[in-house]
Amino acid sequence: MKNIRGRFPGGFSVSPMSPMEQDGCRVVDLPIYQSMESYDLETLRGCDAWNGVPDTVPVLTLAVRYDGYYCEQRRAQAVSVFPIWANDTSMLLELDWCEGSLEDCITPEWHLRASPRVSLQDGVDKLRGICRNRPMWEECCFCLYVIPTLLGSDLLGQGKANSSKIWQREWKYSKHEEMLDALSRILTTIRRLRIGESD
């Protein structure tokens, strides 16, 4: 997820993937949608829109990021990533972290959780429940990311361009209620798309 930042002593490194990760058991590949200018939400309706997408790759993905200072300018973030597959199943991935103080340079605490694959409706209910809880952080902001981007642009406006190839646009809110309203519009539209069925 883009924009994870803070005071990381000595930086951090990413080790090579283990054989278990390489065979796909612990990896969720997200698609990179390109040349979507001629598409709209009606084009996405029904399974024909997702022909050629492997069963292992989600066709839609949402991400919600809360960002702020939890104490004395110590940054924290809570990120929820919600991939959705063409067979109307979903998963919820959560990453929370908070940095230590500048004086003692404690390594940030990381908490990572991944749900099993569940029905789309169960996943939507879980995501809504998590997002209703607003952290009491200072200078808190709330960001939404949508794949494919046209889903967000159609419902929320253009948003802000991102340099990420995957998360191409960001919709940022200073009020929790505004973010919840935007998230609700996207989730309602996803349910109406009926990804796994044609009309």
C-alpha cells in the first residue's frame, strides 16, 4: 500500500519470497487495468466483462486507509484491502501500524490480519463494521482507493492521481462521515454489478 511512512530506524528490507509464497498460497495478485476510457459501469455488468481474468486474480479491489498521529506526533495508519473475485467471494486484509517515539527510535509495531475467503455479502458486512470505527487520532485523514479506477471516478469524481500503477487514484477525506458515505456508494454499486452473473 502506498504512503506508509514514518520514522523507520535503518529503513526496512523485503526478503525474497519463500516457496510457499511463490506458489500463490500467500499472495493475492491485483490486476493493473489500462485503457479503460471507453468503459463505464454498464460495461462492467455481468461476467462477460471479466473474461480472461484468472480465477486467482480479484476483478475488483477496494482499499481504505486511515492516517494520523496517535500521540505526540507519532504516526499511525490502519489499512483495509478488500479484493473481490468474479465468483462473488471476497477477502479482507488489514494492516495496522504505529511508530515509536523519535527519542528511543523503537521499531514500529505492525499488525497484519487476513480473513479467509467469504461470500461478497459477508465481506462487505465485515468491511463496513471495521470502517465505522474511527480512530481518535490527531490530524486524521481517510483515503479510498478503487481498482478499476473507473468505478471510483464514476461515483466519486476524479480524485487525485497516484504514481502507483495499481492504485492509480486516491480519494481523500478529512471527515470520517464523508468517507463512509463514499464507501457506501461504492459497495452498493458493487452489489448491483452482480459480478459473477450476466443479466
